Amino acid sequence: MVQFLLFEVGMVQETINSSKKALGHLRVIEIGEEIGEFCCKTLADMGADVIRVEPPGGAETRDIGPFYKNERNPERSLHFWSYNLNKRSITIDLESNQGQLLLKKLVKESDILVESTPANWMEERNLDYTTLSKVNPKLIFVSISPFGRVGPHSQMHGGELVAWASSGYMYTTGWKWQKPTHPWGRQASHAAGLFAVTGAMAAIFERRRTGLGKQIDVSMQKSVASTVEQNVPFYIGDGVVSGRRENDHVNGFGGSKLIECKDGWVHMNIGWRNGHNEIVEWMKEEGMAEDLTDEKWHDSKFHRENFPHVLDTITKWAKRKTKAEFFHQGQERGLECGPVNSVAEALNDPQMQSREFWVEVEHPEISDGEKFTYPGAPCILSETPWAARRRAPLIGEDNENIFQELLGLSSKDQDELKNKNII
């Protein structure tokens, strides 16, 4: 019979010395699905030992496409590869009593637990913060959920679309004559993930002073609502409900604009105080400024009310240039502008290449020597750099090492648990 005892063991050795990793002294447990992945990936990228706890058949996010060579396989999900770089994986059936005891042993050896499970899921399995903090009083327990763990909507279901819609953000996004637009990708999960990382790091610093962990409750809805910029002050101050303004800024002074070029689009900030004189002078040199040199355009009200004419005049001129020409020549003139790049163009962007942003990671189980490109370090740490230490784990790939070195389970113990489908 396998014995489940809580005891302390040393940190498992890794191929890269933990002193060379900013968060190499931290161990993180990840439980849950999609909305918690980016938080834990960020911690792992900075060097934390992130252990993804999956059910024996693998996490549900392994079923999110696209899939490598269109092979629908839990080990071929490009989504899972991207969001689980640098992590380790173990499998535990948390529905079972023995599985729950295994997790508690792992909690004893960890610093942070990040969970993104449905409402009450952790409580129903006696894995909530109140219970686990008794196992490890130093544990920092991070919850990421659609609406937060408290409040009238805390029991409700939600995801990316619900977070954007309910936060007030989507109401302002899109074209005036069309329905609200959902921002592309999983930006709500990313925002919540970054706030979760911030909260966890603040708790780590506080733990140095108090010696105790704490619970951190992150709401996707609130995370997105924190990014609505000037829409809230405009409503509080003037009672103005900001609607969809296309490419315009909520303050109405021109602002962010997309300008069509010969081969695509550039984005630039232009208003009566910012960029107008510079771009008009440039157009004047090329004989295409038309009436934009008139003094009337220096009046903010006139400029705002007649901005479509400004934009039309600029577009007629800009269509003679490539977006690369516009970008480089505009930057030389002090304009805040940049090309709208496709993913392919971003991969070849000289600035990102010079910062070695794109990294190649080998997947030896896929093809001998073949490497895959991933986004790399968004920030550069001089002494403890971000590093792609390993590709995303296979299902339960690290069971043997973690169960033996951290939890003290022998091969016989592990075989017994595996036969019971607990690991």
C-alpha cells in the first residue's frame, strides 16, 4: 500500500543553474485550463519550475488546434506547445482521494499554486486555499476566473468573449455602423495572466517580511476593465458614454489612424497638436499638401470636425509610397508611425531579429533535428535572461522524476498508482 506522508525535500536539479534564472528559486503548481496558461508560462519563462498537473488523459487545452501537420493528437497541439513552453507535466487524478493527497504533498514542496478551475471546483475536492494553507502556510494561492471568486457573478461561466463584453471594452471596439467587435486572440487571458503574475510576485516579496503566503483572486472581467483607458474618466467627468470610434481616440483629437499605402497600411498618431504640422510639411515638399497648410487647421474644433478631409488628403498622398518608405521617412521626420505587419513580416522584422526575439526550440520526438519558432523574451534581463529551456511537455512526461525526487515515491509505488489510473 502506498503511504502518503508530507515531508520536505530539496529542489530538483535542472540543466540550467537556478542562480542564472530570475525566478529559479520558485516552484509553481498549475491546475486548470486555458485562462491560467499564460500566467504560468510567464513564470516559467523567467525561470520558475512550473509543474502542470494534468488529468491522466491530458489537459483539455491539448485538444485546441491548430495541430502540427493537421494531426489531431493531444501531443501535436500548437496551442499547447506555445502556452506550455518551459513547463513540466505530471498526471494526477484529482477526483480521487489518493490523487488529492499526492497534490497536497506537492503543495508542501511548492511556493505558488495557480488554479483556473470552474467555480467551487477546488473547494469540492478539499483543495481550496483554506485547506492547502494548513498544509503549507507559505503557499501563495492564485485563482484566475472569468468574474473572480467572490461577488454575485462569481459562480457564472465565461471566457474571452464574456470578459471583453462585460468589462465595457467591447462596446467601444469596432465601426460605428456595425456590431461591437471582439479583439483578436486571447488578450483577456493574457491581461489576467499578467495581473496574476504581478500579484504573485508582490506576495512573494511580502512573504519575505511575514513568512506567510496569501490568496490572490484575479478576475478576467476586471483585468480587461483596467485597460479601458480614458473611457471611464470621460463618463465619470462628463457623463459621456464612449461608443465605437473606429480608429479614432476617445478624446476626439484625431489620434490613432490607419493610413493606406501602396502595399498595405501604416499606423500613426496625428492630431491638431501632434503630427499635423510635420506630415503636412512633408506633403508640401512633395507638392500634395493641398489646403492642409491653411491656418484654419490649427483650430482644434475645426480640425476635429473636418478630420475626414485631412485623412482623405493624406491617404491620396500616402498611396504613392510603400509602407516601409512611409515608416522610415516618417520616423526621420519625428512622426510616430509604424507599418501594419503580417505575422510573416513580423518574423522578419529587423528590430525583433536584432533583439533575438524569435527563438527556435527542438521537438526531438517529432523529427530528428527539426526546430520550431516561438516568441521569445519580451524583456531582456541582463544577468538572469529569459531562456527557452525545453519544449512543452508530453502528457505526464515528468511523472517519474517529480514523484520520486519531490514526493519520495518508489517505482513500485508509482506502478501501483498508475495501475489504479491515479497518475
